[in-house]
Amino acid sequence: MGLCASKDKKEKVIEGDAGATANGGEPNGTATTPAAGQDGKQDTMVDAAVLAKLEEGYAKLVASDSKSLLKKYLTKEVFDNLKNKVTPTFKSTLLDVIQSGLENHDSGVGIYAPDAEAYTVFADLFDPIIEDYHGGFKKTDKHPASDFGDVNSFGNVDPTNEYVISTRVRCGRSMQGYPFNPCLTEAQYKEMEAKVSSTLSGLEGELKGKFYPLTGMEKAVQQQLIDDHFLFKEGDRFLQAANACRYWPSGRGIYHNDNKRFLVWCNEEDHLRIISMQQGGDLGEIYRRLVTAVNEIEKRVPFSHDDRLGFLTFCPTNLGTTIRASVHIKVPKLASNKAKLEEVAAKYNLQVRGTRGEHTEAEGGVYDISNKRRMGLTEFQAVKEMYDGITELIKLEKSL
């Protein structure tokens, strides 16, 4: 059994109840640089029942019609090479990495890093998935140094307020010295929440606000925050299957400033999700607020960073800059010409989602459109792709 994957967890996985808890999730690795030079010769203590579960789950995945990146890149050769490996510190296994994708064949990706070391130990699986998702970021590539660029260079993408309903920029961060969610003890969750609450309560000016712990939160307050789309809900089968939701709601909370344009989620999918958002298309104001907040928080809470992969988080889709800049945009004419919309999106590396996010439909021609690339480019470049792409989409919508 792994130190991270508690006996309780392993038994539940073996019984087919993968991931006992509620919601939230970050790698079950230390929030430090992945261990270098794993050659697969470390001592392996993979439980026989875990191996059996791996073999059974892999056979079902191969026989399925899953379109996940896990199925695409977990060849028999890679599977056999990795199934007996464990990470040095938390003894995480291949099952910890892939169990969400084994449970959910409709996953787009299907894997999580149960701890930071997993990115190295299970590199034969992570590297091709990272390369595929992040637009050709090869295992020999190195993510550039963090660079938010000239924060005054972005303006309002929709000054007449005809198309953009709202704009949001967020990033994920892991706190140095702590494992990711599946490995965290309840005591660590509480300790982290206290540090985050203390840190955020020191913010001033526009960022000044209040921290709301989920533990003991009145139902009315909780429901209001959910209705406002500010608070993450309990329960997500993908995160549950990755065992990323233990001890819910301990250690979870949300901070928002007084005008509700700046938010921080504590111990949802990542240790920290830092979010700047508001109505309309003033990306410049939103980006400046985020950059100010990230810099202020980092002065007090060191972040986990890797020289090759950038900022480390739970999901391999969210490495590097971890930046997601998005708009809710109403483009009814383009909505009736989805091929053209997708063509422009592909040109600028944008991801087009339905109104309410992934796996939803566009309601009334309203889409959630964001940058897709997070690795191999700077924070500024990632946001600029979205800025340029949205500008082009609005121009096109006007011309139709």
C-alpha cells in the first residue's frame, strides 16, 4: 500500500467504489520538484490486489470505445513498464495515476498526477499526453520562466458591450512543502486552510475581502455562493475516482473581495485557484487584478514550481502557466456556422465550450471560449492568444 493511498482508499478502489469522498483535488505528491533520474529500478511494493485491479481496468479500457488520451497512449508496452513502479515518497502507483480514466471511459484525458514525483516516475505516460494536449510540448522542451509581460497592454475586447457577457482569468497554484490532495491528511488540510486564510486576510485595496471556510458554513450562505457561481460544489465523479476529495469539507474554503471580482478557491482541485472576473470584456483590468493578486500571495506563500514543467498542479492539462483566460461570448451568427467558429478557434489555440462549460450546449449562441495552451509559452503569451482570438471572432461576427 502507498503511504498516500490509504488502506481505506485501496479497499474502496478494489471494491469498485473508486474515490471515497466528495470533491476537490490536487496531486498526491509533494509540492516540490519531481524526483529526477527515476530508472524504474526502485524497490516496488505494488499490492497484488492493486495489480489485479490495474489488469482488469486496463482490459476494459482497451475493449472500450473511449476517446481519452489515456487510452491513446497507454499501450501494452507502456502499461507493462509502469504497472510495478511506485513514487519514492508517497508510494503512489499507476492505479493512482489512471484510476479516474479507468472508471470514466468518457474522460477527455483520464489521468492525474497523484504526487509531483509521478510526473517523472510515470513519464512514459505523462509526457506523450502532455505533448498531445499542450500543442507539441515535447519531453525535451522546457517551459519558459514566468512572465506576465506588460499588464497594461490589454484593453477591452468589446468596448460597446455587444458580444462579451463576462470575462475571467484564473490560475492554479500548489503550496510548497505539502502533498497534493489525494495524499493530504486532514491535519494538513486544516493547516493549509489556516495559512491561506491568514495570507488572504492581509490583502489590501481592491483585493481586500473575506474568507469563508466550507466547514460550518451556513447552508444559506453556501447556496448563495453556489448560485453566484463563486463556490465550487461538492462532488465530481472524475475527481472522486482520482481519490482527490478526502475529508470533505475540511480545509476547503473560498475568499472573495468586497465587489466579488476577485476569488480564491482553497483545496478544490488545486491547493489554490486564483480567479479574477467581472461582467463585460475589459480583459486588461481583469488581468492586472490577477497579476497583482498572484504576486501579493506569492510573497507570503511560496509556490511549487518545476524547471521543465512550470507550475505544478494535479492535472497534466493545467501545468506550465496554469492560466485559463475565458469569455462568455454571444455570437449567434457564428453559432450557426460552427465550422467557421472552430476554424478561428484552432488558429488561435482556443477551446470552445458550451455556455456552462465542458460537456454542455451553447444556450442562445453563448459560448465559453478560452486559451487552450498553457505550456511552452509565457503567461502573457497565453492570455494574448485569447485576446487576439476573441478580437478576431468579434470582427467576424460583425461581418456576417
